[in-house]
Amino acid sequence: MQTMQCTVAQALIQFLDQQYIRFDGREEKFVDGVATIFGHGIVLGLGQALDAAPGRLNYYQGKNEQGMAHMAAGFAKQHNRRKIIACASSIGPGAANMVTAAACASVNNIPLLLLPGDAFSTRQPDPVLQQLEQEYDDSITTNDAFRPVCKYWARINRPEQLMSAMIHAMRVLTDPAQTGAVCVALPQDVQGEAYAWPESFLTKRVHKIPRALPPAEELEEAVRQIKAAKRPLVICGGGVRYSEAGLALTHFCRQHHIPIAETQAGKSAMPSDNSYNLGGIGVTGNSAANEIAKQADLIIAVGSRLSDFTTSSKWLFREECQFLNINVNLFHAQKLDAAYLQGDARAVLESLQLRLAAEGNVYQSEWGEEIAAAKAGWAKEMAALAAYHYEHDNPFETIVQAKDPASVNDFIRDLGGTLTQTEALCLLRERIAPDAIVVGASGSLPGDMQRMWETNARDSYHMEYGYSCMGYEIAAALGCKLADPTKEVYAMVGDGSFLMLHSELVTAIQEGQKINVVVFDNAGFGCINNLEMNHGVGNFGTEFRCRDERGNLSGAMLNIDYAGIGEALGAVGFRAKNKEDLIAALEASKNESRCTVIDLKVLPKTMTDGYGSWWNCGVSAVNVSDKGAASYAEIEAQRRKAKQY
């Protein structure tokens, strides 16, 4: 057996550089590079290996470990999970910072390889700097925190353990059904140990991603179920995007006259202007999709996790409505007591379409003009949302949906903004490039965007809403730009998320990758402010205000210059307090080669509303307010209408 003498870290770098993916006959490199913030637990091992012989791996210098891992997740998602950036960190706080990003990747089934440094495997210098100690177990370190949030976990205590661990890691990362975060912890002494590696471990390895199909008899059962349905509805989930099944879904629904509703992850897998595409469904869905969903007798969920936001907490559908789930992951496929087909979205749709058209007797649903009528109704509402604006000669409280004029008037006084959120989103959609990539994750923006953002450019809508992770947006926007440098990328971020994590804006500037950060500043956590006030809680703890003379956070609203923060970091800043400012900023930003930060002062309480959905959230059974008591009674009544499985 031919061997090569090198360290664990050097072997790891060579191994990563030799990983490839084959999908639909296309072969491409799987690992693009390594992102890290060097610390004492990684720089002398993995750092030395990257410095001496990185091969074709790119190196990215992160600024916050969570942020760089979000960047890697955004990169992988934009590549439809077929290319990754590995993330390495030092031990202790560096590793702990990546735990949130690991959970985010696992929830969303996005491949993310994490290589945190670890304490000495010999335990001789214990406790080494930044080492977490537990009196009841000497083997525990910070990296054990990755166990519940990763799809695979290993610690390399001996050099030879690296081989089986990395093969298992690649198995999980390249498996569409099981992919998510993978953690391979690297004790800092082991990283530098030498070993005679079999050359076969360090040579090219190609991971094949097949388009799996379920057994023929299961396909026939599904065909019978579809043919028995009069009014089926397809839910287009993220699996449609990752399978590149948008065209297959378009053909399937056109041939069989079946309407389509989109999840956050499925949006932009197929064109918005398709006559069968109703748009977003569920809690953050629009009136068109939710109206049709309530009439459906069969839901065909393609590549969807069927989260509570998609199903309206299992409340949206009729009691007699049946489910047929198509998913590569059996766990997701079996949700809602559904009949299911475990397989690749595109392959299953194409196979079903052939069977539904067998012998020339093409199945078609009994939907009539309802689809077009629902779309027309939503188009009318969209026009109203675009025109929803502040007028100085009209008391603004008469058009504020959430009815909190005090906050709106304070905002106008303290920040001077008069843009509404829906007006701003419509202007953005009109003014930016049709194929621009928009990235979002949390707050009220995902709801507004799932309802309002229309695009015919494939994979141009990049929303992380499985974990709704504040701080994902800017880092993932950089990941998207690295994945597709030819496209303009816009991070759509609330002021709360911007404050939580914007450090990778510096990395974008350093890399010379232009991203556009659009900050929707409504002076607080506006989404949660709405939630609390709508359910009888006071206006408590969710607005960004100074302390008043009584010591409460009820004083003037904080007027933060987010454009100025961007300018201080090296970006080009723009400030917009009204429609004219925003139009000018958007046009000027197109001509910039550097990153931009557009600071929008957006009036609170001007986002979209529920559109026939319901969300099961924990409301206090004991309330001091009449509104709170009424909210609890309403929640309890609606819970009884929801499906129980």
C-alpha cells in the first residue's frame, strides 16, 4: 500500500481539495475553500496546512464565526447544496459562536462543514486557554454543544480516526435526504501529529447524487389518489429548488390543471407569472394561496418540511383534505399522516405525469375560474399595498393596520421617515435588476416578501425561514455573491438583525464582492411588537427607545445612522426617508462597485397582515387585559379546528 507522511491537518486539507459531486452527468468540485478566524487552537495545525499547501482551496477570513458560517450556508444554498465552504475555528468561544449557524443549517437541510479546534487529546496541559471544563466528565468540551444541532459529529483523538470520520462527513453533506451541519472537532495537538496516510484517502473522490424514485406500486397508488381528487393543490417547497424541478413542476401543473402555492424555501423555483402559481401560502402567505388551500381536497407537498408557517399550524386545510408528500427525506415525507413518495422531486413529478397521462386519458382537476379569480384578487391587493403611503394632510392613524398611532407619530418626530414598508418593497422590486438575488431571514420582512416579492428569475429569492435566524442576512448575501458574482445581491434586513450581526460586510469589502445591504429601520423589533400588542401584551421591550425620566424604555426613539456605520466600515452609504430618497438611492447604488448600505427609515406598523391564516402561538391563560383574555379564548377555539397530527 502506497502511503504519504503528513500531519492530520495537512491530510485533511488534501482530502477536502479532492472532493467532487456528480449530478445529472455534471461533475464539479464540492469544497470551494475554507473560512476561518485563526486562534491558538487552529492556526498552528490547520493554519499551517493551509499556508503551506492549500491546493485549489480558497481561503476566506471571517470576522465573526457565526457570520462566516452563515456566509458558507448562503453559499451552499445558492449552489443548490452542491458546493460548500468549510468553516474552521479555534476552541472555546470561536467554536461556540458557530453553534447557532449549525442549527440554522441543519433545520434548513443545508450542508455546512464545521472544523472547530478542540482541547488537547492528551489532556496534559488541561485546562488549556479557552477550554471548558466539566467536573463530572473530563472528555466534554465546548464542541459537545454541536451534538444536538448537527447531522453528524466526530472528534479526532487519533490521526487514523480522520479517515472514517471524513468519509462519513462527506456521506452526510452530499446526501439530499440527510444533509445539514457536520462537525468534526480537531484537538489542537492531534492536528499537528504525523501519520502515514494511504494515498487512496488523499486522491479524487466523486460523490454521486442520484435522482431516486420510489417503487412502481407506490407511484401507482399515488396516481390513484390524485385521480380521485377533484381540487388538488401543490405546495412547492425547497426540495423543488434543490432538485432543479421547477420546469418539471410547471409542466405537471399545467397539464393537470393544478394550482401551486409556494413556501419560503420554494419561492423562485418557478416563475411568479406562471398562471398556476398563486404565491406564498400559510401564515406569511397571501389571500390567493390561502383561499384556494381552504377549498382543496388533496395537498401534494413537494419537497416541503410542512412547518407551522406553511400549514398555518395545521389549521389551513379542511378536515377531509388528504395529503400526498413527495420528499427525499422519509421523516418529512411522513408528516401529517400523509401518503408519501420518497424520492427526488423532479424524477417523481416526471414519473407521475407520465402515469397520469397513460393511455391518452390525461387527468385534469375540476378547478374552474377560481385560480384566475384568486390571482386577480391578490393583484388588486398588491396594487393597494404599493400605494399604501403617508400623507401629511391625512392623520396617519387612519391607515395604520396595527393601530398604534403613538409609535408612528413618535417615529416621524424622532427619525423623520415617512416610507411605508410595503411601499418600499414595491419600489425595490420595480427598481432593481429582474435577476437580482434577494436575501432575508427574520422579522416582518419574510412575511411581506413571501406575499409581495415576485420574480421570474430562478433561485433569485433566498430566504432562511426554517430557523428565522436574525443575523443571517448580510453574511448569507456575501455567500450568494461568492456563489454567483455576476448577479446583484441585496440583503433585506431589519434594524434589529443588522445590529445583531453585520460583521461580514467587512469580509465582503475585503473580498471585493459588492453586496447591497437594505436596512429597514422601524426603530425596534417590529414583528414581535405587533405580536405582543395584537395579543394583549403592552408595548413592552420591543422598540428601540431611550430611558425616560421614570426609568422606563419609553423615551425618544433611537435614531441610528446605519448608512454611517456602513461608511465607517468602507461601504457607500445612502439615506432614505421618503419615496424620492429611496428611488435616488437605488439608482445611485447600481453604479457603485463597492458594497452599499441603504438606510430606510420605514414607518412602524406598515407591514402586511394575515390574509386568511392563523398561527398557534403561546398566549397566557391568565390575562390582566381584556384584549389578552379575548386573544386566549380565540386561540383555544382555533386550536380545536387544527389537525392534531
